[in-house]
Amino acid sequence: FRAYCYFNLVRAFGEVPLVTIKVVEASDANVPKTTAEKIYEQIDKDLTEAEKCLPLRWDSDYTGRLTWGAARSLHARTYMMRNDWENMYTASTDVVNSGIYNLNTPVDKVFTVEGENCGESIFELQCESTDAMKEDGSIGSQFCQVQGVRGAGNWDLGWGWHMATTLMGKAYEPGDPRKNATLLYFRHSDDEPITEENTNTPYGESPVSTAMGAYFNKKAYTDPALRRKYTRMGFWVNIRLIRYPDVLLMAAESANEKGLMGEASGYLEQVRAHARGTLTNVLPKVESLDQSVLREAIRHERRVELGLEPDRFYDLVRWGIAQEVLQAAGKNYQPKNALLPLPQTEIDKSNGVLVQNPDY
């Protein structure tokens, strides 16, 4: 957990205080920032220890408890953020070769209640609700509340943050089933069946239009029946933190950068074949073994497979194309924005110990 938390901190803020002692007084944690290199050293140490200690599986009484696969996959992700292809390849292929995980769940089921803890679940935060749950209930996860449809009546499901743009909608290849599994389209009521006519109009062009984006996040959409039973905010929905397709794409990317293009192609095809399902006329195999062609194909696949999950920005940063891509999308991205500014309240509380990130 310490490695997980520090990884989120270091990729968001860069240098942060590294505290590995028991904190008794607040002043114990008021220490200067540590270099990102040193923070990653601690992450590596913690995850290496976790990989030694955690089991491959737990029995059903302990669904959701952390496993070796969760630690090893997280380790691969930390190497990915550092573009450490060798260690990223070893960690990700360790997980692939373990044979523990699979792609047996259709893409339109993965982010439903039915898809919780499915074969591709590696690191999944367990959430729960009760029949007595009220609108102001404080238990559970806000994952769906924050990203739920910002609307009225039946469509007042949340705050409407983290929306997809029209560019995201255009990124999907024709017929890719992941588009309808990721981007939430307009229907007139919960009970109206999905048809071609009412799923081809995104929210941004519908009566529930918004200036924030073109599509809401269908990966945060809640089952209407459970919504009526518990709460409209979906506090019971598990949060998928690391999925097997992500690990396959990490293996593909690192293999490609190591010059193992044939192997990279195989990992990429597994992800595309899973998305393709029983359809034979969509998502053709990427036949080229040219490294640059595969690099772009793998980057595209990460965009659409992991769409509206929380890692796209960090991919753009580590690829060195964040400014190019985000400015082309109309965002005022500057090089300093690769890192967030430290909260000014934390700097003030430190009495000068913490220093703001550059250019903020």
C-alpha cells in the first residue's frame, strides 16, 4: 500500500516528502522533498518484499485481498512510468506467464456488477452497500458518483466529471465494441432498450448536453435496479485498478521497445481479439512487425482499451507527447503541467520546509 500511494504521489507531483517512520506528531512528517529517484527506490523495495510475501491466490472467503499478481503488475506499471523497458518486460511477462488471469469476460460485461472480480481482475477495490443505504450514506466508493451523469430526474446520477471528448469517440476503429462499453450514449429512460437509433447520439448532442465533454463514462454507469435498491450514486461498485489487458499491453510495449516485435505483436493481438469477440469483420490483426508501426498501434490500443480509466495523461507524459496531443485538443498544456503543483495549504503548513514545483 505504501508503494501504491507513493507511486501515485511521485507520478503526480514528482518530488514529495518520503516518510517511512511511524508518525506520532505531525511535525515528524514535516520533512523536505525527496528526489523522485529515491522515492522509486523505496517503491521497488516495498514491491519486491510484497512479491515475496503475497500468495498467488486467496480462496473465496478473501476475494479482493492483494496477491502476488497485484504487486507484480503494479511493479510493472511503476517501471512503465520510468520507461524502464527491461524491468517492465520482466515484471509484465511474469504475470502473463503465470497463467492466473484470462480474457474470458466480454468487454461489455467487465465494468458491470457481473464483471466484478472476473478473470481479468488483478487489483480491484471491493465496495459494498446495504438495503438500508440512503441518499446521504457515507459508506462505499464515490467512483461512480464523481463520474455519474450530471443531469435531472432519472439522469441525476452524479457530478459529471471525467468526460470523454469527441476526439475520444473518433479514436475507436469502426465497429470496435469497446466504444459502446466505454462511452455512455443517450437513452430516454432506464427501461428503454438499447438500439442503433438511441445509442448513436452522445450526450453532448442530446437534451442532457454539457459543455464539459461529449460523452459520460460508461465504465462508471450503474445498474438501474441496484440504483433503485441502494442509491443513485453507485457506492457499491468495485473499482478496477489494474486489469489483465493493461498488463498485456505493458508486455507488448516493453517487448517492442526491446526489439522483440514478434512477441509484442502477439500480446497486442490478444487484447484486440478479446475486444473483437465473435465479430470477424472488426479490429483486424496488426500484421506489421515494423517497430514504429507497432509502437503507434500499441499506443492506440492503450487509448481505447483503457479509455476513461485514470492513466491516459501519464501515458502522454512518459511518451513525451503530452504538449503536442493536449494542445492539439485545445488544452493550454505547458511543460510544467507534467507535474501538479503542491497544494499551497501544505506548503504553508510546512513553515517553509516544502518548496513549490518549478514554474508554479
